[in-house]
Amino acid sequence: MACDAPIGVFDSGLGGISVVREIRRDMPDERVLYFGDSANAPYGTKTPGQVRALSDAIVERFVRRGVKAVVIACNTATSASVNELRERYDIPIIGMEPALKVACDRGHGRRQRVIVAATPLTLRERKFAALMDRFKADHTIFPEPCPDLVSIVEDGGLDDHGRVMATLHGYFDRYDLHAIDAVVLGCTHFVFYRDYFRELLPDSAAVIDGNEGTVRHLGVVLESLGRLAPEGAGGGVELANSDRSARIAELSRTLLARPR
């Protein structure tokens, strides 16, 4: 496969654009095809079977476009479908999971108290249960489903400070946040809320997401296969969505250009 072939990136909606921004920053020579499935969002309240079917249809679309790798920029879709997709398609399939290890390792052996903010399905799936099992003996983990944070991004409400902060307080006021060491953003939609989480949390609490690690892993995989785009190739991003409305197209462009 040609090294200048594109990379396919998909999400249940617009959250995965936060991963595309990371690819564009760290791998500027790569071409990216992004597909958001906003017409079927949110995935986090669907059944695993529904998410697998939707994910397979999107990857099939990418394969027809000749992609050299696929990034599932969605923790929910990764949990539900990554194993089946890897079995079916003969290209690298890069998944995501909440960056719980990063949060726990920050303690350098000290017990950490970590909130994992994610969608309901991500937190229900066996993949997350297995991840928790690796750390729960030595750390205190609080899974917190936050489905409304997906809806706010999809509605274009990120700049509604009052709505966002009221939603965050609704989820997190039950915690003693001064006793929390980190909040893991276990959904790519939630990465767009980083500044809001910083406003909500004390300075002592870290805000952690998995985007940087996912893109780093993508680069390692492509380099090992000799498929990195040549330096100076220019790169670029093509945005597509199952919701073909002008509103979603404009919102996609706005999120891509949003400061990190």
C-alpha cells in the first residue's frame, strides 16, 4: 500500500475531530479522511451489536477509499467493535481506551483517586472492566457516565458556559474534588471540555485524555510498516458526516479549527 494513502478516522459524531487535530499537529504530512456518524449519535446509549454494525459499515467505506490505517476515535466503538474489525480487515485498526494507566502512573507508586468520565456503554463493556481490574487493587477508581457532554458538542453548545458548567456540576459535585488526583476524559467528545474541567477542578487534579498516546501509537505502527507519508507531502483533512446538514458541516469545521 502506498505511503501517501490516507488514514481513516471515525467517531460516533464530532468528538473524534479532537483526534484529527492531534494527528494534524503531530503528523502534518498525513492525509486524513474523517467520518462522523452524527446521524446515529450517541453510540454510548446503544447496544454493543448496534455499535458493531455501524462501525463495520464505516470501516468498509474507508477500505473502499484505500486507507492505509483506521483510527477508531471513539472509546465506545473501540470497546464494542475493535476485535471484530481487526479480524475482518487486513489494515491496522487503532483503537482507544480511557487513559487510566497514565492517571495511575502519575502517583509513582502512591494510591491515586481517579474519576473516569465516559459514556455509559464504554463503562459497561468488558473491555473497561478488564482495564479497571488492572488498577483497582492499588488505586480508587470512580467510573462516571456523562452522556450529556456528548449531546452538548453535537448541539454546538460548547461555548454556552452556563450550560456546560451546570452539566459538569451535575455529574461531579457529589465528589470531594480536592481529594481527586485526576479526571480521565474517556470520550473524545470530552477533550473539547478541557478548559471547563480546569475551571471545575482544583489545580492539584490532572485532566488526562488518550489522544496524544493514540496518535503516537498510530505513528509507530505506520513507521514499522514503512507507510508514513513522505516529509513535505502536505497532508490535509477531509471531513464527512452521516448527518449531511449545513449545521453539522459548519460545526465540524469549527471544531477542527478550535484551539487545543
